[in-house]
Amino acid sequence: MNIKKLFEIKDFVRLWLSQILSQISINLMNFYVLTQVFAKTQSTTAVALIWIAGAVPALIFGPFSGPIVDSVSRRKAMVITNLLQAGSMALLFFSQRLFSFYPVVFLYSFFDQIYSPSQQASIPGLVKRQYLPTANGLFLLTQQASVLLGFGLGGVLLALLGPKVTISISSLALVMAAVSVYYLPKDQPKRGFMEKNIGRFWKDLLAGYKYVQSHREVLLPLLMIICSQIFVSVITIVLPTFTH
């Protein structure tokens, strides 16, 4: 019943559509990059480095994404980062050399560190409080399902249409994701980034970790998500070798 109510909220559907297009495009490009790197090197180490290139932005910039998102318009942040991701993927048009894949993966992963928190922070402003668990669950389900769908579409599109058309489709989908969130209601930043000093930032960061650690209903699902991501990463790294 809650899901039906959510689909009646046009702004929520726009945000959800943006997530679908964005996540499928990223996973589609991940599949493309992984297959290209393995085809050029026949090395699982080179494939693993792709995942590292995508993980480094989360490790370095992830803790700072919250304050940044609070200091800017979430709607503008999502529009700009979607367009920048589309541009970073389009760079693969100009170079298919092995070492060109790593900075591209780093770039669209870096922009995702702003897009994803902005997206999550936008949900409470679009749906009523009683629908938040359902809305968050739907977004989490979409995020996990997009891995399978993106990788599945990647194989089909590469086989039928080739690399350049696949890159074009991914970039176009991200542009459409930006258009979708562009029509969300305008919002104002909660506070300026400079208003939050370093001491306050680390205090809030530690408070967040302590909250997660002390609430099992939050900690256990989070650990399950982390474990599932590790499992998917390991399978993705070793799968090309077995397939070959």
C-alpha cells in the first residue's frame, strides 16, 4: 500500500527514475571497462585495480560528502554531478588505451560521492515520514538490482551494438537522470561548508559511527550490505578468468 502511495508522488518518482538511470549507467560502464581491461591484459590484477580506482574516491572523499551536501542545493548537486559523470564516460570515445580507463572510473566514482548523498538526503523532503522506510527500502533494492541489470545489459549492448554505442547510451542515460532531478522542487543549503569547523566535523562523524555501532537494527543491515558488496567485487574480479 505504501509503495502505491509513493508512486503517486511525482517528485519521488522523478528522483527514483534518476537513481535507476544513474546506477544502471554506472554498472553498465563498469562491465564495459572490466571486459575491456581483461581483454587487453588477461590479468585479474588489472581488473582489481579498476575496483580500487572506483573505491578510492569513497575512502578519501566519502567522509566529507555529508558536509558538502549540506552546504549546496541538493537538486543542483545531482544535476551537475550527473552531467559530469556523463562527460567523464564520454572521454572513452577519445581513448581506448588501458591506462585511460582508470582515471575515467575514478572520475565518475568521485562524482557519485556527491550525487548519492544528495539523492538520499532528498528523500525525506519528498515523502511523508510514515513512508520513509518503504522509500529507503525501494532505493536500496534498486541500487542492488542495478548491478545485475547493468552487467546484464552490458553484455547484450556490447555484443549487438558495440563499444561506442554502449558508451553513448550510458552517457545519454545520465543526461536523462540530470533532467529528471532538474524538475524537483528547488531547495536551499542547510548551512555553509565553512560554518562547520574541523573539530565539529570530526565530532559529528564520530557521533555517527557510535550511533551505528550502538543500534543493531542499523548495524546489521549495514554489515550485510558491506559483505554483499565485497562478495560482488570478488566474483567480478575472478569471473573473467573463469569465463575465458
